[in-house]
Amino acid sequence: MAGNSMHTFRDGEIYLLGTNLPHLFKSDPAYFQPGSEKEVRTVTIFFNPSGKLSALFSLPEMKAVNAFVAQMQSGFKIPDNSYADIAKRIEAIQHASGAEQLSMFIELLNVISTNPGLLPLTSGHYSFPMTDPEGMRIASVYNYIMHNYSSPLTLEDVAMQAHLTPTAFCRYFKKHTRHTFVHFVNKVRVNEACKLLLNGSQTSIAAIAYSCGFNSITNFNYVFKSITGTSPRVYIHSYSNTL
């Protein structure tokens, strides 16, 4: 999840996340099973263009890169065909130091800023930066929903995670996600259902619906179509034809 949008992520992807953009990477349930040896490893570069690097980003030669960084708030995904090159550059930065590391980092930003295939992560410009306490609060809510979406979720239970009354929580959640609580939970459930529909791990659409927290197949079909624009069966059929 990034800002107000939700995507599936997989091995071999690179993301750019803007300052204070709320985000969460959650692995499949198999990663959390007792005794599971599955794990996720990432390499992350943090930088603050307004901190110690501000003088550098103010140079005339950095004008284009600085303009790009200002547009990063909504987040981007590096296109798959650029992964190998960008990953190699990041690895080189990881093992460099001093002036060489800084030089490599500037070159990385320059290469990324001129990439025409960058994919926006959020729908529109996400303009709701959070303070650290707000970020921790929304993170606890995200985490609770992502770990309990397959069970009945009540507004009262989730509001407790944010230490808010249900009414105050609804306003808070809508402000920071641009979704109502119900719509957000439905998006999480449908996103998980899409993965299950395509990997064939369940025997029927009904079994998938119930495993993702829906209480009836009728409700599942209605919500699934309202979010994806198509029915579960058509969704599977379209995927099969694409392959």
C-alpha cells in the first residue's frame, strides 16, 4: 500500500517513496506461518534533499533532478525493463563510500529522473504528509487490518487501534487514505482474492470469498465487480486469455 492505493509486489522490483508517504509492504500469509523459512530482504536508500544535501540540490546543475524529487511525493515504481540497470547501481552505492558513493547516488537520481516509464503509485498527487506520531497511528491500523481482513472486522475494534472513537476514526481514516473504512477493507479483501483466483490455490470462488472475509458469495461478487469492474469468473478468464 502506498498513500491511497494498493498494489501487488514481487521479487525484483524497485520503488521510490516520497517524504512522509504512508506505505506498507506485506508478504503473503505463508511468510507468517509457524516454522516458515520464507523471508524478504530489501536494500533501501534514504535521503533528505532539505537537510544536509540542500546545498547540493540547490545547485543550477541539479535543477532537473531537484524538480523530479519534488514530484516524488506520490511515489513511483521503476519499470521492469529498467530493473537490472537500477539494481546494479544501487548495489554499487551500497558497497561504495565517501565522495564516490555520493557521486554514484547523484548519477542514480539523474538516470531515474529521465526514465520515461516510471509508474505512479498513487491515484493523483498524495498531499497528506504525516508527522511521526500520525504515521505510527495509521501504521498500527494498516497492520491490524492486513492481519485480520479474513475475519469479521468491526469499526469499534479498528478504531481502538488508533485510540479514537468510531466517529473520530472515520474522519481520521478518510482524511489520510481518501477511502472510507469499509471501502478500504473491501479493497484489501478483493486484492487478496485476486491473487488467490489467479494462483489456483483454492478449489472454488466461494471458498476464496469466505477465506478473504466475505460473508456471502453474493456480496463478494458485488464488491469484486465494483472494485475491479468485472466479475470473478471474467477476471480469471481474462487472465487466462492474456497468458
